Amino acid sequence: MKSLKALIWALPLTLTLCACSNDEETIVRKPRTIVMQVVTGDAQESYLTSVTVQGSINVTIKNGIEVGMAYHLANDSSNINYAAASDYSGGYYGSRGFAVTLSGLQPDTEYAYFAYAKDAEGKLVVANEKKTFRTMSPEELLSSSSIQHVAIHDATACWTITDEDIYNELNDKSLNISLWVAWSTQKEDLTPTGTTFAANTKELTFNIGQSAFAKLVALKPSTSYYYIMYVNHNGKLYEGEVNTFVTLDETTTFGQTPDNVQAIDMGLPSGTKWANMNLGAARPTDAGLYYAWGETEGYNAEGSDNHLFSWSYYKWCKGTRSTMTKYCTNRAYGTLDNKTVLELADDAAYMNWGGEWRIPTSDEMQELIDNTVSEWTILDSIEGYQFTSPKTGNSIFFSAAGCRVSESHYENGTDCYYWLSSVDQTYPYAASYLRFYVGRVFLASLFRYYGMNVRPVKR
């Protein structure tokens, strides 16, 4: 019987002999199966001429892979376009999502799309599922348009675009999209023949923030006018609903602008000039009077006038926030009229100072903030914010005069409250205002019955 030691020494020799006996055999490896699978995802963020769509890919190779979306008109698949995903480069093992923005589309048009993948050799794989999307119709933009600042002989058409991407599309001249207003005393004049109207027409132009304007002039006093807002895209018109406005009577009386009121040039892109003092003030650092939004009579800071700033005293409701009688965009809060911006007859600045003075819009206030240098300071022992123009060197001071609620005066000396001209369209019992205190300046919405200061503007 062999010893254990002899067996151990013999084992490597046996293994070595076995290995040598196979040295002429060749191991053949099977080529790896390359897998590319793509899935069509949903469409997101649809605009007038562009849309973002999503997809995913599952791949087992790591070399030059192109993924993206193929798309065509829903009723015509003869012309298929391919758009590669810019956020996907190279190849990745496993599953990964991607997104593609399709541009150069037609508004109000249905498209079909599906995901695709292409390897370095040009092999194309497409998703089994095809989906569709529809680009935005210009008609969807018309709800944000209105006639504002109706006076005796003129009015202003305004169109505010809240979405920055849509605003950029409208300002891209290559897309040939324009905003228009048509108006007449005869409703039938607002029916177009091709692209022309019997009514007067004027194009709106962007000159402040994301709002476009057009001045309607040579109007007759005390006259009802019909108007529509519409979009012209390559000769195709998208029309809004017919609405009306009434010019003011020739006998409408306005207050006189005080002699010490000045229109200060702050070097703003829109050319808007700001008053050097508040409505009802005697000097630039005074608080002036306090006004409920949409009311033209002001009240003092002390409450000695026996006026209550409350729903029960507010002019444009029946005692509660759910009974609005004017400037109401939601039936849950009163009588629907879809008015969103103060008419001049309800503009405290216009009715008290006359001329071209009015309460500023939110865009005009934001323009002032964005184009000036502001600081909390003290003038004539009054605390407040001072805005200084880097272009003209001019300054205007907003006193921190607080606000009035009921018979009380709140946050005097610490906070500034100034009304702006638009109602909150979701909650029309509130309106936009400017507020600032040490270290912060912002725009928000608050109950319309609050008593706030007013700083007029003009152009």
C-alpha cells in the first residue's frame, strides 16, 4: 500500500499529464447577442411649435448608440422625421430613459411618434408602440387677453403670456406668429374675410416683460365697442370670443395732478415713469392715503375716518369673499365677468390725478425691481425702500407705511404694501400687490378689501 506522501507527490504529475493531453484542442466562444430594445414614452410640455417626448432603451453593448424619436403627421406617414436625444451619448448597459424635444411643428396639429435606436453600423430598431400628441392651439392663449385702461377716447389691448417657452416662441420671428386685436361698434365687422376684417385691427407688440400691448385710439365717448383678440400664424387666423367695452363719458371728471408730483425717469426698457410720491401724499416720504383694491376713495392711516377695511364695506362684493360683483374669474366667488385688470373708472390713480396716471401692473413693478438697485434706508426719519436707476441716477422712495385692516393699522414702519392693477385669476377675491421689508422684495396676492398705498405710473 502506497504511503499518503507518495499519493500527494503523484497528484500534480497526473494533473499535468492530463493538461498536456488537451493542448491541441481550441475553445470556440459564441459571439455575444447584441440587444437593443426601445420603448415609446409619453409626451410632455406641449407648446405651439414644439413638444418634449420621453422614451427608454435597454442595450447590451457599449459603443456608439443613437436613440431618439421618429415622428410624422398623424394622417401621413410618408415623411418620417428622426430627432436624436441630446442627453444620450454612447451606449450604456441596461435600461435608461431619455427625452427628446421635437421642434418646428405646426400649431394645433396631431402627430404620431415612436422611439428608435441605431447602432454604430446603422442597424435600426424601433419601438413596437406608436403614440400621438397634439400641439397647442393658439386659441388656448386667448384667455389671457383683455381690454384695459378704457378712457374717454382710447383703450389698451393687453395680452400677457405667463409661460416663458410660449413667450419665446411668439418672439421667434421665423415662426411668423403675431397677436392682433379687432374692434368695431358693429359686431358683424368682427367676422373675417380670409385674413381681413371690416373692423379696425392692430398688432400687439411686446414692450414690457411678457406682456404685449396695442393702443386703440380715436374712440367715441360713451360708446359700446365689440372686440376680439386673435392670432395670425402664416395667414391662418385663430380667433377668441367676441367681448365688449364701453368708453367713459365726456363729462367724467378727474382729480388734478398735484403741483409737486413729478414723473421720474428710471431708465426702464418700457419707458414707464414712476411718480415721486404716493397717491394722497404731500411729499415723497409721506404714506399718503390707503385704498381698497378697485376703489377710488382713500382713507388716512389713523382710522379717524370711521371707515372699516372689511368685506362688509368693500365696494365690489355683497359682504363676503364669495359674492364678488366685479372682477370675478371664478363662479365659486361671485358673478362671473372675467375682468382681470382694473378699468380706469376703478383706478384710484387715474381718477384722482387724471392725465395718464394709473396703478402699475405686475410686469411694470417687476421691471422696476429688475432694472434698479434697491436698498432699505431712512429718509426724513421714515423707513422704506429706495430704488435707484443705474442708467439715469434717479431714485424713488417707497415708505414702509404698513396696511389697514378693519379699523387697525398694521406693520407701520416695518413693511411696505402697494396695490397693483390685476386680480388673482384663481382666487378673484384677492389682488396683486407689492410687499417689501428689510432684506426682501416680492409680489403676491391679498384680500381686495385691505387698505394699501398706491404709487402711480405713466408712459
